[in-house]
Amino acid sequence: MASKSISVFERLSQIDVSNMTEKKGNFTYLSWTHAWKAVKDNYPNAVFLKTVYTDNQNNQLPFMRDTKGNTWVGVSVTIDGTTLKEVFPVLDNRNKAIQFPDAFAVNTAHQRCLTKALAYHGLGINVYAGEDLPMETSNVEAIEDLLSAKEKFISDIKEAKTLSNLEKLTPIISKSKLPESMKESIRREFVNKRKLLKAKKISNAS
């Protein structure tokens, strides 16, 4: 009888990351260098990409600013054919948003964003359990369900053809039981898609 193949999430979530973390103040961080090495040791073809944003002057930047002045970065990680994306705010060492971050702060945010994206794939998921995942969902199956739900929302957003269809997703996303960090990532996709559909509508009308 053939043995059951193990999923990426199962394999990575079983890795002991206790020797890969460091404490800064009241917060525990997963070292991005150790985390990425652990992933590449198990999945040599794994890749990650930093999201490049376009500002209103068509400059290509590794970060984006929202209407409240907060700065965000994005990282996508592809392992064994599955791509998961995280959007992460630029924070100081007290986990407070930095209004006008320098290049070092943006780079640090990318590193933290990467480790969180890796956690969605399973590596170090327990590090974030107390932060934004309900404790009762600490088992693999439940967390995978959350990730599947998140990816379904993102897929629906990308496939929306009209603003009307897109807006119908708003109450569904708000009422979902996803952790707030996942909802935030979904909202970023929603905002980007809405901009594209509005631009397309204006273009068609002209």
C-alpha cells in the first residue's frame, strides 16, 4: 500500500523553529535567513518575490502608501506550485506603524513580510498563533482551511469582471471568520482590483 504523500504545509509546520527565533522587546521574530534556508533545504525550487507598486507618477517602488499615511510592502512565496502572498505594514521595534520610513525600515518590513508568508506555507506558524490565529485553529487541517478560504476570496476578486460583482464580495469578506491579518491582505487585493476596474470603466466611456 502506497504511503500518503505529505503536503507542503504539513512538512514545514513540523519543522522546529525554536532555534531560528530571536526576542526583541516583547516580541518574538523568526529569522528570515534561517527560515528561508529551511524552506530551500526542503524545496530547492521555492522562490519569493517582492511586490513592486506603481505610484501616481508612474514610479516603480517596493512599497505603497495608503490614504492614512501608512506604508506597506508585499511578498509572494511560491513553493511546489502554490503561491501565497502577504502584505505587511512597515513597523518600528514596538510594532507601531512608521509614517515616513527610511530604506532600512522598508527592507526590515520585507524580511518580516517574507517570514509571515512562509508561515502561511506552514513554517513557523506557531510563532504567529498568539498574534492573529485563533488558538483553537492550531491544528494543521483548520489552518489549511483558513488559507484555502483566503485564497478563494483572492481568486474571486481577481475574476470579478465589473465593479458591481466586486462590491458584492465586501459583506462576505467582512462577515468571514478569517483572522484580521488575512482579511487585510484580501482588502489590499480588493483595492487594487477596484482601481483597475474603475480605470477600465473610464477608458471604455471615453
